[in-house]
Amino acid sequence: MESLNKKYKRLRNFHQAKWDEEIIFQLHNPGEKGLIVNRVETQIEHMTGDGISEIPESMLREQKPGLPEIGQMRVLKHFLRLSQQNLGADFNIDVGQGTCTIKYNPKINECFVRDPRESDVHPMQDESTCQGTLQMLYEMHEFFKEISGLDRFSFQPSSGSHAILNMASILRKYHEDHVDGHQRDELITTIFSHPSDAAAAKVLGFKIITLHQEENGLPSVEALKRVVSERTAGLFITNPEDTGIYNPDIDEFTAIVHEAGGLCGYDQANANGILGITRAKEAGFDMCFFNLHKTFSGPHGSGGPAAGVLGVTKKLQDYLAVPVVDKREDGTYFLNFDLAHSIGKTRQFYGPIPVIVRAYAWIRSLGVEGLEEVARIAVLNNNYLLSKITKIRGASSPYSAGKHRIEQVRYSWDRLYKETGVGTHDVALRMADFGFHMWSSHHPFIVPEPFTIEPTESYSKEELDEYIEGLQRISDEAYATPEIVKRAPHHSVVHRVDHSVSDDPEKWAITWRAYLRKHRDRLVEEDVQIEG
């Protein structure tokens, strides 16, 4: 181990804090106060009432909520301890979250989001009092018309998957309005497009046809032709796909589907390497969406907060969810609910405004040239990693051997596993010992022992070299002393998780109350504090 440490000079001496921390409900101490609220002064109560008696009885709780009682200092310590057990893009070199575009989020944009002139806007207030927010949304609409070439945009979707659901809803309603909706019940996608492309359409009743890859990692034109028919409602596809390979025949794909009477939806969650270089319009798409919370610098948030901006061509603009933001002749902005074929509301209010504010600031700061530079640096970083990782013993990049990729690569540790018994899950846990994250969650393993890395434009060459050195060291350990890797992590808070729990609903507990119901007897036996 001493010689290995000398060999890898870039790797940091990392040891993460690990606290044996209870959940906050277990810290409950009856009578302990975090905040004492003063009684309302008699004069104020006389003028305003007690604040309770006017609430309808049906809305009042029969008993107080079971919240933990805990002092401020203990609350602070609790959450700071938990924070020390996290890694993230602002803390470590987090290039391993392939397909998810983990990138630097400019901190000045957080100031804009927290400015009371924005953060205090209420969705129910009159539109005449929030013209600035509406102007921003309208200008974002204009930006994305240029970025994509499409004609009308909605910022209502709460995420990329929600935007896909909106696309699927438009697809279904469009065909219903054109007589053959009952017939067009098949949606075509590809195995390396995002799973939500199939899942969102499936939720709405479409039958899913999935095209698999050829030797070059892409589905063929001939394969598409074999499945297109009078039942084809449309095509939802990611390009570049999650292998990082761009499909050069994409305009032929869309032409074939259009000829059959279908519509084409472009999943542009992987757009970080093509901004300013390719557009949905020239590829022949009728719809597309972008992830503002990833590609356009909003924090990823591990599932939220998110925003999926959805665009359509002129023939579909009246199908968008309402409202959309429009501009009057007098220069004022308003929410337009009057779309003839709208799929209706798909979100209670207009959209996730804080995410949109961040993206707006990012676009304005970069401009046209800056957006293209983002793409070019992301592609450069990715192909630098490709050239280095494929030289590491046990690692490979299936498909399109020797060719450049766009913004990411789905690599494989298959050879490492066959030669040492060390698999991708082992490597991911060992990477945590160095403060890194390696994305390996791609089930089923179509690419055996996969790991997908997307470096984006945010990381310097020095940081990428440090990350590569971590992978190189683990490869050397696997061939020399594989048990070191198989027993990892040694210095990180993460541990080896029994994922079988995820497959057994009897073991699920989404809330503390549900956890108590399922495990109260055991907790009592172990003398665990469970009040609250």
C-alpha cells in the first residue's frame, strides 16, 4: 500500500466523517423547545382575532402533529453531522454522474433566486404585479426558439420526465383530433434512450416498441422501417444516446416516422455537448425538451427541484399545456389560457420559477458564443477522459471503437470483473474512499459491468487527471489485492447496501409513522426511543 500511495501523487488523503446519527424523530425529548413563540398581545388579538376560531372545524386537527421536540443546538448539530456525510458537485470531483450533467452552478444565481422581488412572488397574485417574472419567462421562450429552432415553448413541466409526459399527452390528443387516435397506439423508442421516454408514454396507454443497438451502438434505419406502421403514433428518442454516440441518421429517422403519419419527440436531456451546434428543427422533430436543472446550470437536486422546458412546432402550439406566457401590443405580459387544443393544465401553477431564474441568468451571462463554448469544452473533456480511461487495464468503451463521443461514454469493467472478480459496484464503492463518485446504476446491464461518466465543461484538466488516477489505482489494486476493493469503502460513510429491500414492499417505510407501524415491536425490544 505504501508503494501505491507514492505512485498516485494526485490522490488526496481523504477520510470522511461518519456519525452514528439517529434520525430526528429518535432525538425527540418531550418538553424540549427549539423556539418559544410569544403570546399575541391583547390589543392585537382584539383587532385580528386569535387566528384559530375562524378556521373551519373540518380543517382543524383532532390532535397535535407528531413532530419531534428538540432544542435548537441539537437540531443544528444533527443536520451539520448529516451534511458531513455527503459528497456533491461543490465538494468533490463529481464527474461520475453520467447522463445527469452534474456541473458547476454559479453561486451568484442563488442571489437572484433568493431576492425578495422574486422569492416573495405568489402564484395567485394578479399578473399586473409580477410583470418582471412574466417578462423573464417570455424572454426564455425567445431564447429557446433560437436554441432549438422550434416555435412555441412551455415552462410548466416540473422535470424532464414530466416534459416527456406532456409530449406523450400532446401526441395522444393530436392523433385523437385527427380521427385515427384509436389506431395509432404504438410509440417507438431505443434501448439507450432515457427510460422515461418509454415509461411516460406507457402511462398514457401506448404500446412501446424498443429498437436495440447494432454493432456501432446505434439502432439502424432498417430496424426502424421494420416496426413503423399505420399504428405508429410517434418516436421518442435521445440523441446523443446514453452511450454518448450521436446518431447521424436522425433526420432520416424522423422522416420515416413522418411519412407513416407519426410525430417525433426529441429527448434533449443529453444536450450539453451539442448546444449551438445542432438543433431539433434541422433534425426534423415536432417536439423537444431540455432539462434546465442540468444542462442550463440549475442544481441537479437528485430528483428535484427541476424544470423541463418543452417546445413544439407551429402545428402543435395549440396543444401545449395552459397557460403559456404571451405579450400584448402595449408591451405587457399575460398568462394565456386560450389554446384551442390544449392538453390542459399539467401543473398546479405555471412552473418551477427558481430553476427558471437560474437558467435565465446562466443563458444571459454566456450568450450565443458562450453556449457553444460550453458544448465544445464538454466534448473536449469527455474525449480526453475517453483516451485515458480506455488505457486503464480492465476498462473498455463498447461500440464505435476508436471514434469520438459527444458528452459522455458508457464504459465497462467487464474485463476487470472476469479477470479479478472485482465488478463495477465494487469500484464505485472504492472510489468513495477517495472522495469520488462513479455512476454505475444502469440496470439491466446491457453493457456488462457499466459505468457512465460525463465530465461536462466544469472540470479542469487537473481535476480530470485526479479522477483518472483514482480509477487507475483501483484497477491496480484489483489485479494485485482484489480484497481491498471488494471490502470497500474503508474511509467513506457509504457502506454496502442490501438492495433486495427495494424489491420487498413489506420492508418499505416511506415515513417515520410507517416505520413505527412495521418495526415497533423490535424497537421496543431494543429499547429504542420512539416517542413523537
